[in-house]
Amino acid sequence: MRYLYLFFLPLWLFAEAHLFVLHRIDDSRHPYTNTSSKELIKYFKYMKSHGYKAVKLSTLIKMQKEGKNIDKIVVFTVDDSYKSFYKNGLPLFKKYNIPFTLFVYTKATTQKWGDFMNWEQVKDCAKYGELGVHSWAHPHLAKLSDKEIIEDTKKAVNAFKKYIGYVPKMYAYPYGEYDERVKKIINSFFPIIANQNPGAYAITSPKNNIDRIALTGTVDISKKLKIKVLNIKNLKIERDKNKITKISGYTKKPYVNIYITKLGWKGVKVKNGYFEYKPNFTLKKYRNRVIISYNYEMISKLILKEE
């Protein structure tokens, strides 16, 4: 009877939402973090014509908590509070009635750095979306001591109290960088945390480790919206200091493709539900992505090189 019950569960319980992250809009000086207005309009039009609904991140979390259908739900997040978003992006979000979540780089905003919004502009954005915290000084958090992480976070919190009057419950890691130590500290301040790992968001996904897909350059949004969560049990990424020695786990898929930054892709067979990959690869960069995929299903992890 248990299996019959599972069979009749509503299909939307297995549906997934998609979160995207933007930075600069129409700022060709920085191509790696820039999205053009033309591309943004293309995304909005595709969503409308294919039945997708955009909501704020807090709305998605509420829907998840209430067990609602999150199929075809999209969340646009914007990191760093660049002035180019205020000038070129906000008018489009208003025109197409698309809500968003803006993560504010509080030091740059408070000190009125040229490329960034001031607090009045941030308040204006909040009328059409919502706000989140993106640290005080935008540091590489994993390189800081516990005390330094807490001090940076408290400065950001105090800036919000002073200029906005409240502190959001949402945080996005600077550079998308974190490890378990960083996650634990930030989670003591914020229940909702966004990373920059590509992936989808399921009804069972943790709200303190939210994957987001970057939209920069030219993107086929239809393919990004096909991404699903790859279910892997007992996933282990083992390392010996700065060498990834083994990646393993259990899945019902016949095989998986595994990607490691600077090493590339490797197809790995699944035998009796178990797969194992021993790349014995020494990390080349500070930030390293491990992606395990099967067609459009994927799970990704960030591995930081110890320095």
C-alpha cells in the first residue's frame, strides 16, 4: 500500500523552480558579469509565452513552506547593487512587471562608490522587488577568521538597520564562495542563503543553500529552465588537502557525467546503483566547481583550494 500511495502523489511535488542571478546590465566593460537589455527582454518574453511565473525569493520560500506547487516558478536575483541595474535593468523589470530580489553590497552603497547605487536608489528598487544582504566589504569569506566573518556580517546588518530600518532574512555569498564553516556562521544570522552553484530548486531543497544559475552574455533560457535536481544519495567528494581523490554516490541513473574545473568532463558508469570516480586531480584554481549530471538533471558543489 505504501508504494500505491507514492504512485498517487501529485506530480507537482516533484516539480522544481529555477533561480537566476544577474549582476550588471548593459555594462560592456565587464563582460563576465554583464547581461544586455536585449537578452533580458528575451528571457521575459520567453517566460510569458511559456507559462512561467516570476516571484520574489521570499515568495518561493513561503510557497515551499506551505507545500504549494513551484512548477514553472522563476526567481530573478541581482547581486552587488550595481548602478547599471538601477539605470538599465529596473525599468525593464517594472515594464514587464517582474519582481526580483536585490542583494546589496552594503559598504559600496554606504560609501557611494561610483559603480554602485546609493541607499535612496536601493529603497526605490525595494518598491518593485525586495532586498537581501550581500555582506559589508564583499570579502572572500573562507579566507577570513570566524571573528572577521562575524564582524563583516554585523557591519552589513547595522547598515541595513540605519538606512533601511530593517534587516532582510536573506543573504548571498560574495563571489558565491563558502565552505561548511562559513555556512554555519552566516546561517546563524540569516535563515535563507543563496550560492552561485548551477542547479534547480525542489520542494525539498534546503533554504540555506540555494542554487542559482548565472545569466551573463548570451544564454539559451529554454535549456536553463530544463535543469532538474539530480537525486544522489550519500554523495561524497573526498580530498587529500588540495587534491580531489574520489567522488562517489548512489543513483538510479545508468551513468553520470562528472565535471571538475580545469579537468573537464568524464563519463562514469553506475553499477548496482553505485558510481565511483577517482580523478586524483590537484586543484588548479581557488574556486573549483564539481558538477554531476545526467541529461538535464544535475547537482553541483563548490570546492575551495586551501591556501
